[in-house]
Amino acid sequence: MEAIPNNLSEFTINDGVLIYTGRPSVIVNLNSLRDGKLRLTTDVELKKLVQFLNNEPNPKDISSEDMAKWLKEGTIIKKSELSEDNSINPFFKLYREYLSTKCMNDLSFSLNQYHKEEVLPAFEQFDEEEITLSHVYREPHPALNNMSYGERLAMICHKKGILKNGMKILEVGGGTGILGNNFLNYIRKEMPDLYNSIEYTFLDLSPVLLDSQRRLNRSHKKIVRFLEGDIEGFDFAGDRFDLLISNEMIADLNVIKLKKVYLHGEEPPESLKDDVNLLKRLGLDFQDAFKNFLVNIGAIRFILKLDDLLDHGGRAIIVEYGEDNIYPCASVLKRHIEYSIHFGHVIQVIERIGLKVETMTAMEFLGFIPEVEVIDLWTFLGLREHLMPFFGKTLPYFSYIPDQLRKEIGDDFFNQIKGMKFRTLAEAKSPVNPQDFKVLFISKN
């Protein structure tokens, strides 16, 4: 029996059944899936206690409104009345983590073939398939002081003293290429002498996306180059960089499924031996894992390359979604699956190889203005998925303020729609929330 820390004593788990004995009392059965929905039980005999995964569960993270929604959807059941002051934020995250492990049938998961052969045309890919924070802020926006995401990133680098003459920049997984283009546009405008001295390299596994990066960055052709390949295995032949940018990319890297016993004596399958030996050498902490769990092995191997890729004094900026203590969770998109990042493990690896790291949200790092009101997620989806198609119109993914939406759909149409909602970024109800993304700001001495 594993000990439960005092501050987690109200949480217990028995073979996939999570029990919260505080107020309100809740039981979540993670095992029983019927037709894609949970079959819940209130009659559970508790036999074991195991360590709960979240280190600091915050009961105020989830409102009674969220709780009521989960109850209606059948995600949870209650045994006593809901309370505004007590909720179960860790449960939904653990539910996703547990089911992601159950639903990954193979020992390893890779998106390499998908990126090589199945990616849609670039802007369609990021407007239909995988919606990113940088994509919904690709144009100047009031929440970023009327700058685009790429411009704002360049400005932050400028303020931090990262940009310097003759520097070499590597962007891994450049998407459409618009982030890099806006990044370079800012430098050309604000620091023309520095602009002419730098080299900006795009590395991407997808030929389709790499082609878009080439087209969008034609005006920077004297200082850009394009490489096709997989960051995990790409040979840079000793080339080093002063700045590495990895924006919403590492969740696309390889994931493996392990059993805890592989780390404690039982022989793993041949295909996992190298990965298990690597994890043992790194000494990562898996005590809080389920007996079967997922690992962001691709992200870990990428981090291990940073020491060779960064020059002395170099910096890396990594942006992605995930949690500090939650194992990889599946995000099921229309045509592929991605897995969230366990940032606790990634940070451990960064520190193991002697690099320094600061962590913060994208909201904090890029200085999003929390008071700016943008379109509510459900208003946006109602317009995009239902109303606009009915009239033969489209609505691109964007974090619209009222004036931007009016301009996009036209005054007459805008004025006829009733009940649209706009919320501040601080409320985290927009199509893509900057609070949900973490930034790792990495330094090499």
C-alpha cells in the first residue's frame, strides 16, 4: 500500500475507481465504458489506497456550474449536494489520463507518417484540424497590444536581450510559416541592421507545411533556409543556434505506453528496451503513475538534444499544452490524435542536462491583456459550425473581438444575430485560451 500525503487524504483510488470523501462526495468509475459513456457505480468496496496524482488539488478551480455540467453528461455522480466552495478539479484530468492509457492499444504512438503524407494544405490544417494558440492570434490583436503572436514573441525576445547581431535561429515545426514571418517582420522593422545579419532556419517533417513556410517567407529569402526532417533524428552536423523556437510542436512527438514493473525488474518488450533504459538513466519520477502509463518519450529525446543544439548563452522557447503532474492525455482531433505533455518530466530532463528553465503560462510570457473581451467558445462554435454554413458562409478560426467579428461577417449579419457572448481572456472561455499553454524558457550558460 502506497502512502497518501496528508493534504490528499480525501482522495482514494481502487483499480480505476476514484473516490472523493470530502464535500460533495463523488465516485468516478474510470473502468466502465459502454457505448462511449461512463457506467457509474455508487457501491464500491475500498481495498487499496494509492497515491493520487495531483500534488496540490485546488477545490476552487472548478465552479458549481462546471460540476453540474459533468453530472448531466454522466462524467461524475454525486452523493450529496453540490457546494460552491468544494469541487473536484483533479477528477476530470485523471479521468482523461486513465482512459488515454486504456485506449492506446499499441506500445508506441508516432505521427511521423501522418505529418509526411496526410497533412492538409497548411491553412486548412490549422483552421480545420489542429487549432493552435498562435493560429488564432496570427493577425494583430488588441489582447497583444495590436501585435500578432509572432511579432509579440519577437518583441519579448528583444526585451530580454536575446536578439543580437549574427545570431542563428531555429524554428522546429513552423506550421504555416506565419509565426516565423511575423517574427522576422518585427526584426526587419525595429532592428534593420540586426535583421540583415541573422540566419533563420525552419525545420519541419511535413513537406506540405514546409512548402507553405517557403511561400510565406519569400520576402526574407536572403536570411532563411528550410530543412525537411524529424527533430528526434535530424543530424545538424554540429550546427548550433542562439535561439530555438518550438511552438506547439512537442505534443506531436512520439509517445510510449509502459508498465510500472518495467522500471522495477520485469523485462520490457524488445521495442521498448532502449526507452526504458533511458528513463532509468535519467532517474525520472514515476511513483505517482497508474500501473500502466504513457510517457512523452519524443519530447524527452528532443530536450536531450538541446545541449548540443544550443550555443553557449543560447535560449530555447518551448510552448505547448499539458500539466505539471498529469501524464499524457489524448486529444482526439478529426484526422489524428495528439498527446498532452507531462511538464514535470520535461522539466526534470532539462535540469538533468544542466540547463536552466523558467516556466509560466503563455498568458504571462507574451503579456496577453486579461481584460480584453473575445468571442465566447460556444458562440463561436454556434456561428462557425451551424449558422454560417446554413447561409453558405465560413468563419475562420480567430479570437474575435466584437469589431473584428463584425468586419468578418458584415454589419447586416452581425446586427441580426442575438445572444452572442464575449468574455474576457481572464475567464478562459475563448476558442483557444492562453492560460492553457505553458512556456518553457530555457537557458544554456
